[in-house]
Amino acid sequence: MSGFKSDAFKGADTIKYEEPRRVAATGILHFTIGVTDLEVSRKFYEEVVGCTYWRQNDTTVFMKAGEDYFVLSRTGYHQPPNKPQDSLIHHAFMVDGADFDAAMSHLEDQDVEILLYEDTGHRSFSGRHAYFHDPDGNGIEIIDFQGVGDISAEAYQGRQRRLPKSHLSGE
């Protein structure tokens, strides 16, 4: 192969074609959450989820959660990824375990409907989990992250507790 095929590289002088090798990701810089109103979403993620505003432009608000970044983007075509009471597709934010109970009280005080609460263990990520939606129907999880779970444990089949609300229920 003699060079790049994508039009995106045409005329670029800051990249050169090399022998292909698999991408080796070293982390996640940010993820993007689609929203319909930047100011409403910024306020929600600051005041309800406890994140920090970093900066913004006309279509995007840059936020921080601890030392990690995420982006709220007004696309003009946002669609909620879940059914109204579903939480399968979500973004997980960690809180200190000592703050979890007060955080749950705060969510309810802010009239946030908790869609699912789990404290029975989690094969992948241990800790207590609470799921809810942001103003645009994006799934949010708050977890008092206790560490990576027991990956040798038998996989939980069916996630029965979610089926009535889930895309898997066929409703």
C-alpha cells in the first residue's frame, strides 16, 4: 500500500503513511454526550452531578469530573439512547463511598428520578450503583466505585431486574 485512502488526509503535511499496526490506545481523553440545550445541561451536570465547568463555545460545553473530561454537544439531532425508564446505555460517574448516601439524597432533593439502584454486587465494577436520566434522556450512573469485580465469577445472565424497562423486553 502506498498511502492513505481517506480524503481527510489530502493536503495534510503533518502526517505520513507508515507500515500499518493496530491502534494502541493509552486512555480516554473525553467522551461526548449529546444534549439539546447547553445551558440547561451545563447547570444539570454542575449542580446535580457535581462536575466542573471548564470552557465552552457555541455548540459545546467542556466539563471535568475529577481529572477526567467530557463534552456536552448540542447537535440539533439528539435522540435519547434509552427508552424512558431504561438505563442500559449510560455514562458512569464515580463518587467517594462516604459521599454516596448524601449524593442520593441530593439527587432526590433535586427531583431526579432514580430508575435503578443496585447494591447486590456487580461482576465488572463493584460498589453501589444508581441510575437516572439527565434532562435529555441520557443515562447517568453514580457509583461508589469499590474496584474491579471478580471477573472469574459466573456471568450474570439476563439482567432480569432490567428487562421490564429495557430494549430487551420487546416492548
